[in-house]
Amino acid sequence: MAPSAPPPCRAGERAARCRRPWRLLALGLLSASSVLAAAPGAGAMSREEKRRLGNQVLEMFDHAYSNYMEHAYPADELMPLTCRGRVRGQEPSRGDVDDALGKFSLTLIDTLDTLVVLNKTKEFEEAVKKVIKDVNLDNDIVVSVFETNIRVLGGLLGGHSVAIMLKEKGEYMQWYNGELLHMAKELGYKLLPAFNTTSGLPYPRVNLKFGVRHPEARTGTETDTCTACAGTLILEFAALSRFTGTSIFEEYARKALDFIWEKRQRSSNLVGVTINIHTGDWVRKDSGVGAGIDSYYEYLLKAYVLLGDDSFLERFNTHYDAIMRYISQPPLLLDVHIHKPMLNARTWMDSLLAFFPGLQVLKGDIRPAIETHEMLYQVIKKHNFLPEAFTTDFRVHWAQHPLRPEFAESTYFLYKATGDPYYLEVGKTLIENLNKYARVPCGFAAMKDVRTGSHEDRMDSFFLAEMFKYLYLLFADKEDMIFDIEDYIFTTEAHLLPLWLSTTNQTISKKNTTTEYTELDDSNFDWTCPNTQILFPNDPMFAQSIREPLKNVVDKSCPRGISRAEESLGSGPKPPLRARDFMASNPEHLEILKKMGVSLIHLKDGRVQLVQHAVQAASSLDAEDGLRFMQEMIELSSQQQKEQQLPPRAVQIVSHPFFGRVVLTAGPAQFGMDLSKHKAGTRGFVATIKPYNGCSEITNPEAVKEKIALMQRGQCMFAEKARNIQKAGAIGGIVIDDNEGSSSDTAPLFQMAGDGKNTDDITIPMLFLFNKEGNIILDAIREYEAVEVLLSDKAKDRDLEMENMDQKLTENDSHKQNAEEAASGSQDVGAASEEPEEGGESSDVADPGSLSPGNADSASVPISHQDSYVPGTEEAGAPEPACTSGDTQPQEQQTETESNSKVNWDNKVTPMESILADWNEDIEAFEMMEKDEL
């Protein structure tokens, strides 16, 4: 018989007597986990296997962190493909993504408390000294208030929290005197000018040196901000006030939260994505739990846990009831309109909602958390990673994956709540996929396209701050930790704040303001202290029974989401007509169109045209349905046009010392071999041709024969280049863009069109690389001469056989040759290559120009689409067979110029030879790790 819940907490006791149970729940360290983990038949993972996986996480972290420190520090982030630091203003702008960069060694600050969680106390002590000595927070640079708060302010506070903990233990940090807290307070004051609005909502950006209103600030003209941007401040700002005794920070963060709560849609209790910071009007009126809103909900619940203020819990419970009523359509979480919450606002989900199952665990709502998590895991098993966005029938919508940690976070919380070893296996899959597909010699590279496996020259700071923290904690036992993780709460960036802050420097009145805005149904809220024994049945098969129906949710004929009307088995009104279901020959559909005020006009060429007049609709509700139908029809038409475009291809460098680790996004050709029908692809050594533009007969056919020809774009048609190299005996061709500095990171997918004639005579594959990606191959040729690549529709597994053979050759020849000869000796003999002609190199600081319309090459560029839900993302998309499709998101190119700080911010350009000098040791460790897995 399950134990009964404890008696209700009286109002005065909620923050005190309920503190310990809420702490247990918030950190997911539930007592039942040990019971379930040891249950017979549960398939528990052995302690040795958990220890091995934990050590593997440590090795992966070392690989990422050491490469950042060696090749990027003091830059904000590491560019793992080119092995150098990303310095804002010296690279092509990526739009909003770059607002996180402030020339303040972002990755190092974001990683501070991760070092302590992973028991790297010596490295932590060294890192803190570097931050104190080198980091300058007074840069003339415009940064995101939201990103700077969660990453930098949160990183400094998390570092301070664990620093004072270590100092109290008496072994490390004895010299520490609150320096990180002083820096945090300095940064806090630099963020306060953003709150200079009548509403109390902060501007989305602030200049670290000049604030917002200063003539030199270059910001302060914005009118909108996202809900999460304004509502994800309370933990860091309140912690800063509690640590320092300066109440202004917590006051400003509370005022922003109060304003958002007051502006919620009263009938649905939902909030929109974007709000006007001056008027409080909702600019984007769709509502969900993903990008733009996500951490607002998270911080309401965690603010109650950390600060003990009942109003935060009441607000969270009110919103959560609305989420489960309207947005949750298990296992899906679909955005709806705040004024019309029964209507879905879109038919796709973004990857940031992967945090929500973890938040549901903190709430104690386990069943829907298991359902959504399992759905996400099935998507990952299909694509290796969670695409940045995917549709309700699980096709790819945005194909990139910037190594986001939210799914790992939810996996950790679900394991701690259920004790089900299944979630350890999920974590093991995440580790294997990261090593197999994202690991590169200089760190871990984000996925440019999960369908092709191509990489992006990007390793965000949150990868080190969150991913390794959650993965290590997933496999760590209590005795593996040097401190009690249960004494802390995670921020949205996984930084650690001590729970004892709830009783320190309480300068803020705890007046419950929630009931001033609404009458709350108290039956919706659990005012009892959560009893960890009855959050879920004491049954080791409980979670499995929930997961089982979802095992084939992705692969089994790609089912579409079930509407609420369908779910209710026909009860209530029929669901509105969807554009994808419309048939012009169906009389019932035509009658529905008429009621919605939509007219059908038959054109002379046989096509039909749809026109809506809202005044002709039968009712305002029908008019709204008609507007949504028209919007869906426009999107459907646009999608059909996009599906005429070819998907991106991959160029994978497979020779020593790359062995398939470097994958470049390539544009396809509308002629020649279709790589999607030749799964093995085309593999061969590369050779530059003469003349380099390939517009006349090739003068070095002996160097090109049986190889993949490299040539420059321009001066003739792509098909003409293909015919010339095919005549010379080439087995494939790569055209490199002549627009210096162009990159797939910032430009939409480029397709090579034919010449208007029959191109059936071209039988070899042709791919297009932008200037940056092309120069990666050219630099490799200059360094190693013989470079072998694979042209394919998607990246293939690394060549472990060749890698092992190369290692053995190096060992056998080491006593005869020096290191330089050994490296060159491992190359295959007889691969001729030519130096590219002048102008083939790219400038890493140049602003890439757009593809010139005056170029002689004919091109087919896909229709573009950009959505602000996931700021700064871009994708060249196209459909893939079965259940995947894409979308295209080009971004505007621009270069920012920022003033230099006291630290030397000159870009580190590392020669290829020195970059690869340390690879042998890394490859050896990687091989050993793979052998252990086998």
C-alpha cells in the first residue's frame, strides 16, 4: 500500500517545512530511484559500465575543453573545423546568434562550475585565475541581455558558488576572496540600463560600455523582446542580490515577471512569443513551450524552489494547467493561438521544447514527461540528433543541430525520478552519436544538416556548460561527487546556485501579488509537500508501459498528429478543414470554403485560385478558420515549390589524418550522377585542374585522370566545366565558389543548373562548395598533397580500417623516420595534386558577398524562409525520401566592427601542421574507446 501524503502545509510553513521535499524534487534525486534500479527484471546497467561511460564523458570533455583553451582562448568560442577562436567582427555575422559573444571569454566563464562537477578542481582553480586576470567586461560591444545573463552572469555566480564551497572544504581556492562575485556585480550593473522602460521589461540588447540610450550605444531602438528573454532573469538576478545584499537586481527581475503575468491572455492563461516592451501588446500571439517562451515557465517553478515565494508556484501552476489543456497533445507539444487555443498555430515543433519533460519531472507529472521524451528519442534514433525543428509527422523542418543539451537534461531528470536503466541506455546513445558524428580533431562540431551529416564550424559555449554536466551526472554515483549536488538548483544554463540563498538577505517583500490579477481555483494546486514515494507507482515496468506504444511512432508510416476532434472520437464540432486535405472536387469541402468566406475561381489555364473575403464568412469563427486555411495553403504551395529543389550533398575528407571526421556541406548539380541513387558515392583523390576555371580543354589530364577535379566557379557554364573534366578522365568534380569568404554557414544552399541543353552526356557527379569549405580542402592539399574525399548524399561512417592501418604504419616507421616523414609516409603514393591558381585562398575576416547575379554560371536557388522562433539558425533544406523534408533559411550578411578589449583578440591562425601534431594521441584514445564499446 502506497504511503499517504503528508498533511497540507500551512501558509507560514510552505517555504520552511516544504523546503527539503521541494529541493529533492527540483534536483530529481528521488529516493525511489534506488528501489526501481535494483528491481528484478529491470535490466540494470552494471556499476562497471556506468563507471566506463562516466570516464568516457570526462575524456570527451577534455577533448573539447583543451582544444578551446589551446586554439581559441581568449576568444568567446572555438571554431572546431578551422581550429581557431571565433572573434566577433572578424567573422561573417551570423545575426542574432552572435549577440551572445561579447569578447569576454564566454566559453571559459560558461564552463567554470562544470569543471567542479567533473571533479577537475585544479583546472577550475587555474580557470578562475584566468578569468580574474584576463576578462574585461567593459567592451564597446552590443550583446543580448538574455544570453549574457544566463551564460556570463550565471557562469560567474555558479563559479562563485562552487569556489566558496571548495574554500570551505579547506583544500582548494584558499586564496579566493569573492573576485568572481565582484565581476558578477559589475556585469549586473552593466545590464541594468536595459530595464529603463515604462513596463519594466528589458530591451533585448545592451552595450556593455555605453548602455542603451547613449549616442554611441548602437542599440535601444528595439520595441519587441521574446517572453523568455524578459522572463528568464529572476534566478541570476535574485542570486546576485542575495549574495551581495544589493536588492535592486532582484527588484528589476521581479518587476519584469509581474508585467508578463499581468499581460497573459486571461481566458486561456497563455502568453505569446514576442511582446512590445513599451506597451505590453503581444506581437506574436502564438504560444508553446519551445523557443521564445521555454525558460519563462522553467524560472517560475525554480524561483519558487530557490526563493520560496508562493506567487511563483501559483503562476506556474496556472500556466501549466493551460499548457496541458491546450498545447499538450501527447506525445506532441504543438503551438496554439493565445486567443484561440483550440487552433494549432503551426504544424512543427522546435528542438528547444526537449527541456519540457525535465520540467515536468520537477512538477511531479511523470507520465506526459515519459511520453514526450520517448517521442523525441525516436526522432533522434532516426536522425542521430534532434533536428532544430521537425514536423508533426516527424519530417525534418530545420535540419541543423548545434549540439543542444536539452534532451540530455530531460534524460537525466527522468532517470533520477524513475530509476529506470533505460535512460542510462539513452545517455549511452547520446555519447556514441556525439563521438561518431560530431567529434572532429579540434573539438566537437555542430551538425549543419542531420540528413547528410555535414558539419558547421561552431561549438557553442552551452555544449561545455550543460551537455557534459548532465551526461556525467547521469552516470555518476553519489560517491563519485566531491560535493552534494542536492544542495544546488540548476539554472537554465545548468549553472549551480545554492539553496541556502532562500534565507539570505531577504530584502524583497513576499506579498502574494498573483491573486490581485485573477481568482485562482485552489483545487488545481497541490499545496501538500510532494511525497516522493507516490509521484509514480512503485513498479519497474511503469515507465516501459508508457513508452511501449511510442516505439514505432516515427518509423511506422510517419503518422500525422491526431487532432483533438479526432481524439474525442467524433464528439463535439468537426475539426476545421486543413489545406493538406482539401480537394477541389469534393462538394463538402467547397461548402466549407463558402462558410469560411473563401471563393474558388477557375482560371482559363485549368488552375484554380482561392480568394478570401472575411465579411462573407458565416461567422467570425469561420472567418478565422478561413484565414488559417489560406495561410496553410500558401505554406503548402511554398513547400511544394521547395520540394522541386535537390537536397544538400556531402564532401567527406577520408584520407589521413582526417579519416572522415571532416564533412563539408555541398550544393548539388541538376545534371550528372544522382548521388542519392548511388549510396556508395564516389571516392577518389582530388587534383586541381589547369586552367583552374575549367572553361577550356584541360591541359594536365594526366593529373586529373581517375581523380576528383577541383576547379573555380566563373567564366563559363557549370555543364561546360563538367564536360571538360569528364573528357580529361576525372571521376567527379568539385566547383569552389570564387566569392571570397562565402560559407555555407551564412549562405543558402546553392544548386548548379544545366546549360539549357541536354546534359545526359554528363555521367560524373558534380558538387559545389562555398569558398570557406573549398579552402579547407585546398589547405589540406598544400599540407599533405594526397587528399582523398568521398562525394555522397550523406556522410558515411569514419574509415576505422584505414585509420588503424595508418596508425600501425606510423608505429613501424617511427624508428626510421622523424615525425614529419612518418606523417607524409602514411599517405598513399602516386596521388598527384596541383596548387590552386592565385585567388583560390579565402580571407577569414572578409564579409562574404552574395552570389553575383552577373556570374556566367547559371544557378537555381531555392525559395527561402526564415522564422524568428530559433534566432540565428539557418538551413539549406530540401526533402529527403520517406519521412524527412527541409526548409531554407538564408541569413543577411554583415560584418560588425567592435572595439578591442584589453586582452589580445587577434584571431589565432594555426598552421595545419601544428594543428595535427597532437592528433595521433587523440586518435589512439578514440580507437581505444571504440574497442571498449565493441
